[in-house]
Amino acid sequence: MTSILLTHIKQLLQVRKNSPANIPGTAMDDLPLLEDAWLWIENGVIKDYGHMDELPQVNVPHKDCSSSLVLPTFVDPHTHLVFANWREEEFEMRIKGYSYEEIAAAGGGILNSAKKLQYMDEAQLYERAMERVHEIIQTGTGAVEIKSGYGLSVEAELKMLRVIKKIKENAPIPVKATFLGAHAFPVAYKLNHAGYIDLLVNEMLPQIADEGLADYIDVFCERGYYSVAETEKILEAGAKYGLKPKIHVNQFSSSGGVQVGVKMNALSVDHLEVMGDDEINSLKNSHTIPTLLPSCSFFLGIPYGPARKLMEANLPVALGTDYNPGSTPSGNVAFLLSLACIKLKMTPFEAINASTINAAAAIELQHQLGSITRGKKANLIITQPIPSLAYWMYAFGKGNQLIKEVIIN
Ligand code: NIG
Ligand code: FE
């Protein structure tokens, strides 16, 4: 039995006696905390916590956390961290004035990644992706969702999903796998969308279900990518295999994709840089979690999602990094939180709720992670001595250096 007692914690954050399913809108600005606290971990699980006045007299190793904040690790509910190579050449094109969409139309973008991935074997892809998984753990991520979508052929999509499965089996943190075969149309099917969708529905999905390779299904519903009708068709096919939708919508344009997500009972709708009142209203009384990816907005120079409006509508906003080689070459949650405060005008409390419990809910891990609750997994961040939570986000760019230790299990 391994056991440890963290003592003299300056602030133990996100303490919830009973774990909520998620924290909606106005409640997000409340982050329950305990000052001068202890936390007892046993066998990878949070056993108990309390005030230093009532420190249990037990013979287990102690770890002094004076001047540190302790909080649950982040959950990253949206990444594409399996890929062959970076795409900094597109970064330079964007500096010269080409947009993400123009670069994609010229053969860059997702198709560029698909070309690179096609020639890389499973072992090497796994090795590179696993390095990224260890990188994000070090910067405080304690659970992650990973998408396919740089394969775009039966063979390569299965290859990507097998890599994700292997990560799931070997990573020290929980991993969820999402099938994103509908990320772009491969060149050969540019004029034959129905042909590719047929491949996706009748060849990819049955094999994915057979091998148990995916938890969720995703579609890039966007002008120039998948139409609303195509999205619905693909999500319906996924539903037959029990795959819940988590979709890319309203990144560059609004088309009704959010409403289709709600109709199909999507677990989350992600991006949402372009949102009207109709879309926001459609999310009320749904189980669909709006997930914002402000690092992508920052990197591409596109608008930021309307976090405040979504919270005013009492929705449980989640945050994800979108870690991928094209639109967000960063899995850095500390920076994401600074952006959430600076650009989305979220308070530090709201940002933490969005990247812990609500992000956990966006990948159905809210019963295991996302709060300091007895019985939950002891995936925790111990910060360096810092004056306050707000300071951590205020000191943008320095957030990772302010993490002293990440405890996993
Ligand atoms: O979430 N928008 C679609 N997919 C990714 C970008 C993929 C890429 O450019 O490689 C995103 O931003
Ligand atoms: Fe994405």
C-alpha cells in the first residue's frame, strides 16, 4: 500500500465533497477551496483531506507543500497529438498573409499532415506521440482525448487509431480516442464526397468497432470541409456503433452544425469561434458541452469563442488546447488559462472549472477526475510558491515554470 500525506498546503483548490456532473455558467465563478490544508493519497486515490488543525496522526510519508497551491490536474478534452511532423512552413506562409483556409486550399493544412503520416510506420508514430503525452503530463495534464484524422484512408485511419489504442494501454493517464476520419476530403475524393463517406461508413467504422478503437466520433463541419448534411449522416452511422459525437463546428463559419450536434446528442461541440444567438440557444437544455480552444484563435489570429455569453446562458464551458501541428502547436494548458482570462474574459476560477471538471465531463471522466473529491484519482498539480491563483494566470508565458510537481496516480 502506498500512501502519502501532503501537508501545509497554502490553498487546496477545487474541493468538492460530492462531485458534480459539471459546473454550469454562473456557478463557474465559484471555486471551493481550503486554506492551510492537508491531503491524504492512498494507492493512487484521494483518501481524505482537511484543515491542518486536524492533521491525521498516521505513520505515512509527509510532503511539505508550504506556500504552494494544490489542485486537480487539467483535463485536455481536445487534441490531435498523433501526427508525423510539424508544419512550420505554413506558419511562415501565414506570416506573409495567407490564411489557414487559403493554405489548405493550396494543398497544405490537414492534407499536408495526411501525406506525411501515410509514410510513417506505427512504431515511429507511437514514439513521437508518446513523447508529446509525456510533455503534456509534465505541464499538468492528467487526462487527454486524442483524435485520428490525419489518415484519411482506411489503412491510415486504422493505423492512427491503433497508435492511440497503444497510448491508452501504456500512458500513465486516462486517454479517450476519437475517430475523425471526416477531417478533410482526400484529394482523390475531392469531387466524390459520397465515395469517401461510403468508405468511412462502410469500411472504416465497422473495423473500428470490431477492434474497439474509438470512444467517440468527430467531423470537421465547416465550409470547404463537411456540410451539415454530410456531418449528420456520418454521426448517424457512428451512433449505430455507439460512438457519441464530439464535433468541430463554427470555427470559420456558422452553418447549423451546432444544432445538428445537439440533435445527435453530442457530448461536446468544439471551437465555436463564430456563434450566433440561435446556436447558443440550441445548447440550452442539452447535454452538449461547449468547448472553447483559445490557443487556436491565438495562433491563427481568428476570433475567440464567446465564453461570457455561453456562461451567461448558464452553460458549462470547457477548455481544450487543440494540440495539433496546423492550428495549435501547443499542448500548454497554463498558457491556455492565461489566454482564457485575457482574451475570453474568464475569471481565474472560471478558467480552472473549465479545464478541470467541465473538461473531464467533455470526455466522460467527471467521476474519476476534475476535483478534489474522496475516491477520485489522485492526479494533482503542486505549484511553486505563488501569491495566488490569479498570479499564475497573470504571469502569462511563465505558467509551466510555476508548476513544481505533477503527481500522477
Ligand atoms: O481543430 N479545424 C480542424 N482541425 C484542426 C486543425 C487541423 C490541422 O490544421 O492540422 C483544428 O484546428
Ligand atoms: Fe481540433
